Amino acid sequence: MYGYHGKSLIVDLSTRTHRWDAIGSDALRNFIGGIGLGTYLLYRYCPPGADPLGPDNPLLFVGSPLVGTRLTTSSKFAVLTKSPLTGFIADSLSSSHLATELKKCCGDALIIVGRAGEPTLLRIEGDALEPDHISVKFEDAADLAGLGAAAREEAIKERLGDPRYRVACIGPAGEAQVKFASISNDGGRQAGRCGLGAVMGYKNLLAVALRGHLPVEVAQPEAVRSYGKDLSRRSLGAATEKYRNLGTIANVAVFNRLGTLPTRNFRESTFEGAEQVSGEELHRNHLQRNTGCANCTIGCERILVSRDRGDRKGRGGVRMEYESLFALGPLCGVADPDVVIRAAAICDDLGMDTISAGATVAWAMECFERGLLTTEDTGGLDLCFGNGDALLRTLEDMGHRRGIGNLLAEGSRAAAAVVGSGSEAWAMQVKGLEMPGYEPRSLKTMALGLAITPRGACHNRSSAYEADFSDRVDRLSVDEARGRIAAESEDFEAVLDSLIWCKFLRKAFHDFYEESAQVYSMVTGWEMTAHELRRCGERISNLKKLFNIREGWTRADDTLPPRALEEPLPDGVAAGVGLTKEELDYMIAGYYQARGWTADGMITEDKLAEMGLLDLTTPVGQDAIRL
Amino acid sequence: MNGTAATVRVKVELFGTPRIHSGTAAVELAVPYPANRGKLVAALAKQCPALLGHGLKEDLTDLEDGYVFNLNGLAFLGEADFTLANGDSLLLISSQAGG
């Protein structure tokens, strides 16, 4: 088999056993890999109604057909589970060397079930002479408890005595089952969203170390090599210049000027301190170095350092992305770049999603300013917008579940349910997942994307904002086309996230679907057309929704927080612009129609049949063929 | 920002790579009337030659792929031609919005 191995490794932490399960060629072809194949496997291996923080909830690491080909940006993997933050699908991507080792060690996926009795390091190693034979060890990891994510990764490599091991691990926040804890790999890259790290922490699984030898073969190596050279050349063109020169932090100044930079918990859409924390300023004053993932020609990563005399956090360098910058800066009213850098370093060290962490602190800051939280609750902290010291200490408290941090570690939706008094209205989340840095009132297509995406408010699974940042639509008003645009953008992202290509490569393709289908055929030897690939995207989008429906989704879950639907923007070029519930419902209806779903957003049996998803209603495990 | 009968005065705000390379956040230009896309690009290149190859095409015909103009923070101008009025502000930004 080319591009795939046709099998996944199942590890049961409770029984300390493992086995190989077959993955049929139809499943591989229909769901591609990454997020798509992961969704298929999650649907199969997660029992309906499973407690996200229970032994039955599987944690999946999934590779893709492009991993190991050395095509630019292809060293990526997906991590999936049922989210403890949302109760729905959790699907995140991460990247770099771990992706290759995962494929060489565990086949197409590693599926972890059960729960270890004590803190455990799961060590999986292939045999160099007999690659199909693997050793799975459940090692005591008590000595690793409490270490920060980066220190833990280093300690494991030192303990194993082989730097070629690749490690995925949680930090203290994962151990504390903070509901938005992340999983870290390859020196600080994060599978960040939806609380994957909390699931790992519940399982008492502090880290996974992989070292494999399975061959990664492609059907047409010369064609892949030739295509790869051409794609790498294109990846260095104007279409990626933003990412190569400044990285995603370039968004701050632009979004501020366009009135779409969420500020002080989405109360405003411009920030008076935006220039101080802009990508341009950080580039000038805080850049330590540029770097990138394995097998990437773009190199979008910006390692920034703080320059102040604060503690050591942030002085060794931290990866900074726009989403971390917006959430820990403008969203909390913080304009001091040193504070924002240190805040991102704290989140990475503890292993927490920076978006959810920042957004939950921003919610708490508003509660504090309105008197719903007091210094008694905060342990004396003046938790108002702009107080950088309070931000840093609250992040630490969240990661360790200390004091007010224990409440905030549940995420903004759950915290608002406890505090009440109307604070739900400014808990800026969808389905429990905190919103990214795209103001929905001045980006109407993205407003729809944020409302309907299965994993919750997300800018990665829906790229509907692309229409708003173009001349295709008027971003300040709604119309009937938005439903189709949102559906197409989701399907596009589903294919991108399943092959898996980096999002920043997307404009380097002449024709994304045509080229990707050709590459898929070259790698796997299975003929794939652009039309079939589009259908794969639609199928994956439907299956994500099907998973959520199975786990209790209703029409009421596709919405935006009351603030976004009731308060017009007070400032910037979009001052006075709002988004009504009627406007959002109008767009959502158009989206359901574009999907061929019912008016309530349910998937019809005809649609399931059309997508080839009807047979997925068989009970869990029945299709698993053990090898 | 008033122009003469023969010119239109506009401001061009620079973001990201163009700002880094030109060393400035904004430039004011007098663009020959009627001020359209081609004349704007030519005037911008003349005042800010550092933008050639970093936002503006070397042959002065247009923006590079991957860049776009936005008018007054509101409308994205795409590839079509346009005319400008005195006091307009154009944002030169990357067309890659993701992050």
C-alpha cells in the first residue's frame, strides 16, 4: 500500500495491551487522512454518549498520506477526541517531526483508550529489522509530574537516551485537567484547541514517545519529487510573503484599522494600544529568530523574547501567533508587549490553549469590572482590563487550578453558568469554545462560520473570513450567498486538513483541488479526481456534524453569544454596525440549505446515503478487523 | 488633503511587509486626475521605491499577487480599476487574511 499503512495501533492504558486494527481502503480514500480520517475513527471508536473525561473516550493521533513525502508543509498530524470543553468533536492539528515518527511507528493512527492507574509515559518503538514489530511500554512517569511542557519533553528525551524519539506531552494544565489544556510536541508546537490535553491528563498519560521504522512509500516517487520541487518554488512567492516576513502577527495592525480586532472581551473592535503590540513593532523590538516546522519552506514561526526585567518566562523565546497575541493582548486590554510575550510563554509552559485562556480571563475581567467578581474572589488581584500583572498571575492560577483559577479552568461558558447574573451574555464562546480573533459583527460571513462550525467558534475549520477580506461580499451586511460560501469554505478546509497541507500554502496552488487530487494519486496510486476530492470535503463536513448530532447537538447550538447579536460596535470604521439574531438565522438557514440539511440543521437519510455515511450507524468496533 | 484641479490627494497606509521595507506607516500622494489604479501605483512607486517587489510589481503595472487595496478601511478593491477622490485613504495590505 502506498501513502498509507492500512492499519492503526490501538493502545489500552487500562489493560496495558495493544493491537493493530485494519483500516479499509474505502475509509482511507473517502476520508483521506488527518482530520477526515480522524473523524471517521472517532465516530467508530468513541461510544455514543461517552464521558469526555472517562476511560471510553479515545484519544487519536492521526497521520496523512502526505506525511513522509517531504512535500513542503506536509509534516502535520491531527489529534481528535470528544471535547471536555464542548461535549462535541475536538479536532486539532499540530506539526513537525512527530508527524513522521507517528506514521513510521503507529501506521495511519494511534488510538489510545482506557486510563492508566498512575502517571505514565507511553513509549512505542519499532524494530529496525522488523518494522511491523513494535514494542509498547507503559513506563512510570511520576518523576515527570509537575514539569512544564518543554522541560518535560527534554526530560523524556534525556531519559530515553535517544534524541530521535519524538514526544507529545501535556503540561501541568493537562495534569490538572484544565478544560482547554493543549498537547505539546517538538519544542512547543501545540495541538491547542478543545481541551485535548485534559483528556490526556485524565488518562494519566503524561507523554507519548515514538520512534518507528515502518517504511513510507509512494506510488510515483519521481513524479512526487518533481511536483515537490515546483511547489516549494511556488511556496516562496508573493502568496506567502506575509507569513515568511512577519508571520500571522501581521494581522493586528490591519485588523485594528478594519475595525475587526476584538478588544476588551469583544466590547470594542479597535484597540488604542494596537500599534504597541502590532506585528511590525514586535518584529522590530522583540524578534529573536524565525523558524518553521519540519519540511516547510515557508517558515512562518516568529520566536519573540520579552525585554523587561520580569521573571524568566518569555525571556528564552516563545512562538507568537496572531491568535495568542490578540487573546492575551487587546482582548484583555493589555498593550505591553513584554506582558503579552510572557503570557504566551506561561500558556505554552503550562500547556493551555492561548485563545481560550485569554478569552476566559477577558470574561473574568469584565465580571470584575461589573462587580460580579471581587478581590475576595481573585485573592486580592485587581483583575481589570489592562492589568498585565493580574493577567499573568491569573493564567498561572488557571493552569494549576488555584483560587479563582479553578473556576476559570472550566472555560468561560461553564464559569458563566456558575457566576450567573447575566455574565453568560459576555462569555464569548460558541458551543463552549472561546472565539478567535475575528470580530463577527464586522465580518458577517465569518460570523456564520463561527456559529456553525462543529468544533465551536473556530477560524481554522471555517475560512469564511476570506470572503469578508475580499471584494466578493460586503463584509458589513448579509445576503443569501453566505450559506454557500461558508459551506464551501468548510469543505475546502476539510480537504486541506485531511491531506494535510498547511493553510498558509493555500494560495500557492494554481488550482487547489486539481493539484491536490493529482498529488494524492501520485502518492497513493489510487486515481482521484478534483470532483471526488471535493466530495471528500463535503463527506468529512457531514460526518463531523453527524458526530455532534449523535452527541446531542441541537439547532440552538449553532449561534453566537448575546453580545455579538445585541450590541452594535461602538468604534472604528464599523462603528454602529451590529448583527441581529434574525440576520444570523437567515444566514444559518442558507447554510443548511446549501448543505442539503433540514431547516433544523439535521442531516437527512438521503444525504447520508449520498455521502456514503449510512453504514456508519453500525455499532462501535464491528468493522474493526484485527490484524 | 485637498488636491489641485489636476491632482487628487490621497493617503496610502502601509501594513506588514510594505511597512517594514519602506520604513513608514503611511505616505501622502498627489495622483494625477482622474486618479485611478494605474496612476496610484505609479505615484506610490515614485515616492516609495522600496515597495517595488514588496507590494508593487517591478514593472509598475499593479500590485504584486498576494496584495490588495482597501478603500477607507471598508471596501476591498479587488483587481478592478477604481477612481479616487480627495481625502481617500487606501490601505495596502496582504490579501492573505488567515492566522
